Amino acid sequence: KGNMKAATKFTPDLFPGITAELLDMDINAAIAKFAPGASADSKTSTASVSPAPSGDALSAAAAALKCAPLLRHMRAHMLTPGAGNTLVQKVGAVFQFDILPAKGAAPISFTVDLKNGEGSMKEGKAEKPDAHFTMVQDDFIGVVTGKLNPQIAFMQGKMKIKGNMKAATKFTPDLFPKPSNL
């Protein structure tokens, strides 16, 4: 659901590359190493996000997702001094990702707010997302790693998009860094 024009601003260069070292790190250790002076809770905003676990905590279901390390990395990057603000200025949109552990399973929602404050990423649904993507976790990983073309995923019904289709075309494999161990 939402503004698909805003979804096109969600581009590959928003987040730095993921290394095996980063994927293996605890979120607080990653923040301490890559964002000195920041804390897991220091730059998040819940203005447009419904309640979810606090801080960097994920629900048990979300933590069990194969893509959980990718989601944690995105959040850690947003906490890097200046990075969140740069993303907000560049993108100016709120994105909701509904990731299904398996086809037919209940989705686990994540909100990437690149519109308010210095940006934030949290588990939970956005009140008013500009763009809303839904897919199973294996397809999410495929799109993020570049193994699955997002246009093909959409055409085959593997990725559902609500909102402005023109904006959604910027959701490309280069959108996220390619992890080395997924």
C-alpha cells in the first residue's frame, strides 16, 4: 500500500555492503564497531510505526527468519552517524516489508522509515507506508542478493507490491548489499 513513487527512491546505494564478519556480530557489537558513539536505541523513531519489540530485539519469529541478519545490518547502518539523515533526505518515504517465513504463513512486518527524523527500522507495521512489499523470505533473499530479478519476481507473483508501480521499479537487486554467507 502507499506511494509507489516514493518506493522508487529505495535504491541500492542506501546501505553499505554486508560482510561475513558483520553478519556474525551481535547488533550492539556491530554498532559499537561501525558507529562509535551510537547506541541501539539512540536514533530510532516510532512516530509512524505500530508497537513492536523495543531496541534491536526481534520477536522469536523474526529472529528465526533467514533474512534477519540482513534486516539487522540495515538497521545498524541507519544508526551510523549521518547515514540515517542522508537516507531521509535522499528517499523521503516509509516502506513496509511483509516477509513470510513460508508460503501461506503469517507475514512478519518490518518498517523502514526513511521519511521522519533520522530514519529508523523496526519490526512492525507502518501506519501509512509509502510502499508495501510482500514476499516469502527465500524470494526476499533472492531479490536482495541479486539472484532473483525483482521485475521477474513481481511478474511471477513472487513479490507483491501495493502502491505506485513506477516508484516500485527502483526496488532492484542492488538495493541491498550482497551478503557473503546467504
